Amino acid sequence: MSAPAIGGVQVARGNGATIRLPRGASLSDFADRIGANPASLVQIMLHLGEMVTATQSVNEETLQLLGAELDYNIQVVSPEEEDRELLEAFDIEFGEDEGDEADLAARPPVVTVMGHVDHGKTKLLDAIRKTNVVAREAGGITQHIGAYQVSAEHEGEERRITFIDTPGHEAFTAMRARGAKSTDIAVLVVAADDGVKPQTIEALNHAQAAEVPVVVAVNKVDKEGADPNKVRAQLTEYGLVAEEYGGSTLFVDISAKNGTGIDQLLEAILLTADAELDLRANPTMDAQGIAIEAHLDKGRGPVATVLVQRGTLRVGDSIVCGEAFGRVRAMLDDNGDAVEEATPSRPVLVMGLTAVPSAGDNFIVVTDDRMARQIAQQRAARKRSADMAKSSRRRTLEELFSDLEKGRVDELKLIIKGDVSGSVEALEDALLKIDVGDEVRLRVLHRAVGAITEYDVNLAVADDNAVIIGFNVRPEPRARDLAEREGVDIRYYSVIYQAIEEIEAALKGMLKPEFEEVQMGTAEVREVFKVPKIGNVAGSLVRSGVIVRNSKARVIRDGVVIADNLTVSSLRRFKDDATEVREGFECGIGVGYNDIRLDDVIETFEMREKPRV
Ligand code: GDP
């Protein structure tokens, strides 16, 4: 075999062959694919400077490094791709409408309401629901199932709009962090008396990153001091230019409290959908979609609100949703009415699942229960190994140090949660004042009052490497579990000064270490010996300091460095090996440089890390 030894180990090289590995694969998995012994891969990694065990999940970089060393082209497969492949094995294609153009029918837009806290997202979602009495059947009791549908008159036509009823961008971020697309249009709520705020921008960033068109609802126009035009002016800076200013974004002035402007807002949503999107789906295929919300109901068992994205979901269908599966026993709409079938963009509460899926899981109708169970089980197995990989992938504050040292990261991202707004602000201010020069930066992704939520953790996941700071607050149980699963670092403090000290230390750790040369000793060459196998050795007298074996060395002749980057590879006192020889003593020094001459000076030194002050 064409197998040069790497670190003394023989492994067949790949000659550029491609191998596919799941994210979080171990060296054992790698060895499996190339028919090598896992132990030899461990040894090669050791040679490359990383200590990993054979069965431990390693990150993509490590796989790539090993691949490059062995001349394999490594393709790390994402969980989404892996899932797609899993489904393909069952002859299922998720996310595609079957058939051709003729099979597609228009579907309602799905809307998420986002914006800064207290700007009126919840109130708006309530107001929209209330004004839409038409759609509600007599006697129906409003149910909060996580999404609802309303109807609106548009150009003489009755049109439907689906609203995701989990205010804030929590759900949106959670789903995006998992690569799921649930939303067609985002309504950005901005209070006219408060203007654009940090979370407004954050929400906008999320929408823009997901390439979702935005309609701006300028809320609270009933309030004294409301300045809707200021909101328009402010948002132009972020690329949202109102139609009346020559842009393409629709701004609608509303009062969620008084219920004014709601019809115009619905109209603006439909106009935007028609102008910018082609919302069509095949209603005749087996249903597919996404879970928006799910929980364990005391009486009904696991229930999940799903959004049908294509096809028609019917009672009796066998479905798989994430790692849950089952047969649809019954479906309820947002009025609490039983539904027999749900067409595209329709949200329904599904009963009959074996377990509670997660928000963002996809659901698929499959041929029978057996297939549903098989898919669910395979997903569960894959998730377990992916989870293990993830916890090794994310970094703790301490680990960031080494990442930064290697130049992989130069920014520390924080999410700050605190008990009162005063402390959050004070902490943020103080942290941003830490001066560590230009090499590393500190960025606060999000700050808010209250417990650490799943949203915070998801944000940390979406922005790889973000660390969450809890100042006198703790995570909600579900957030804690999620953080544990995802390996997100949460730090708790109750004293500001302590938090600052630790973050400062971390940031300093992040600075690429600076090394300085420290001279250790000099020796004068008195004689040159030829030693078999080693080469020329300098019989020397140590003039200053101490000559230490394995230290770095250079050779100086008449005050000029004539050889550098040498190492004291052999050091002898008379016939014996020595580890160090002090000033005033004679010794034989080998530095692997053959042209050594009488009266040369050998200078030895070491590189020491300069402490940061
Ligand atoms: P969210 O945090 O964005 O969901 O905000 P909420 O919907 O909870 O609203 C925050 C506060 O603003 C509540 O006290 C609402 O009653 C109030 N609010 C919401 N919309 C309006 C409005 O149009 N006018 C006025 N005056 N107050 C509003």
C-alpha cells in the first residue's frame, strides 16, 4: 500500500477520495470508512497535536484536519441533510410539492409577529383575532393552540391569513436555529411612542436573515407623544424604506388597544404576499408541515399544533413528527372545533402522537404506522449521537481561550439576563468598558430582564459560541435542559464586579499570547569534535547562565548570527549526558549545525509567554 508513515503509523492514504461523515463522528467512524485501525488514527491526531480518543465525537475541524493529513476529501453531513437521506431511504421527499404547476393551488400567507418587548405584539395578536368574528362559528370557544387563521376581504375576495400566535421571535428563532422555515411574512411591531429599540433590530435581523418580507405595524398611535413618522425615518437606516418615501416596505399605523388600523394591516400583509411571494402548494398530496408548539396535555396526552405546508392532513393519517409518531386521532382548530381535514397553511392541534415533538420538527404523513415508527426511531438514534457531538462542539468560556489562541475566534458574544433592568444595564456598560485592545471584541447579542429562557439558549446556539450571563437569575427548567443538550455555557453571578473580572480574564485569555525571548546561557566554542551519527559537536565553556538540553539555540560568529532556529539536541559533561550545564563548566554541545568553528558563541534562549497586564 502507498502508505507513508505519519508519526510512525502506517495508514493507507485516500488520494483525494471523498468520504461522508455525520456531524460529530468519531475517529472510529472515520476508521470504519477507510478500513483503518482506530488506534492508528488516534496516534496520527496525537502527532498533529490533538489528543482525542477513538470513540469520542470530534468537531468538523478535527475531521477535516485528519482528512487533509490522509488525503481524503471529507464531507461533513448536516443533521438536515442526514434527515433528508433518512427519508429518501423511505422514498419520502420532504419540502417538495408533488406534481407540476397545474397541481399547485394558492395558499394563505403564514405570518409571525415580532418586535421589542412591550411594543404590543400580544395585544396586536389579540386585536386581530377579535376583529375577525366572521370566521368564528357560533359557540366556539377561542383556543390558544399556537396559531390561528383569520379571513380578510381583499380586492373583493375573501382571503385567509395564518398568524403564529407565540409572540416575540422566540418560536421564529427556535425554528430558524433548526433550519426550519415556518413563516412567509414578518410583522414588525414598533411602538410609535418608543421608536426603534434593540430587539426591534434583532427581530428585523432575524427576518432579513431568513429572507422573509417585513410589514411594519407602527403601534400605539393613540398615545400622546406617538411619532409614527419617526419610526419610518429610523427604520430607513436598516433598509426598510416606507412606500410613501419611495421604498417598497408597507408601514401601517395601528392601535392594538383601540383596534384601529387592523384591517389595513391585514390588507398590507396580503398586498406584500401577492407582490413578493408566490404562495402556492399542492393540496392533494400526503400532508407535510411543521410543528409549531407541542405539550403534554393531562387528558389528551401529547398534543401538537402543526402547520400544514403542503398536502391535506386527515384524521386517521399515519404521521411522524420529529421523533414522535402515531395516527391522527382527532384535530381541533383554533376555535376548539373538530376538524376532519386541514389544507395548506392551516394550523391544527393534532392528537394521537406517542410523544411530544419539539417546535420546528417537521411532520410527514406516511403510508402506515410501521414506517412512521421506523423513521421516528432512527431519528431518535441519530439525535442521541448528534447531541453528544454538540456538547463537544460548543465552547465554555475556558475553552474559548484555546480557540482564540489558535486564532479561531476573536469575538466573545454574550447574552445578558438579569433580575432588574438597572443591573442588566450596569453590567452591560461595565463589560463593554473592559479594554483589551483591538484584537478581541465583546459583543452583547441580547440583554433583557427575567429568567434565562429557551429563546436565549436558542440564540446562543444560532450564534455559535455565545455565552449566557445570568445575573441573579436562573434558567427556566426547559431552558436549562436545552442548554445542557446543546452544550451552551451559562454563567451565574450575583456581584457585578465578579462578573467583570471573569469576563475580563476570558477576554485576556482570548488575546493571542505574546511571546518574548529570554536568554538562558552562552557558551564559547573551544574545540570541535566529530561524533558519528550526531555530527559536529562543540567542546565549549559555559560563559554565562546555564545551557539546558532541548532549549533553543543560535550560533554567533564575530557578533553576527550565522545560524538560528537550532536546538540543543545533545549535551554532555565528559562522557555522560547532562540536562544542564552551568556557568564556568565545560561541556559538549550539539546543535545540529555542522559548520561550527572555534570561538563561535552558542547562545541559548527560550520563548516565554508575556503575561498580560
Ligand atoms: P408585547 O410585550 O410586545 O407582547 O406587548 P404587549 O402586547 O404585552 O403590550 C405591552 C403594553 O402596551 C400593554 O400594557 C398593552 O396594554 C400596551 N399596548 C399595546 N398596544 C397598545 C396600543 O395600541 N395603545 C396603547 N395605548 N397601549 C398599548
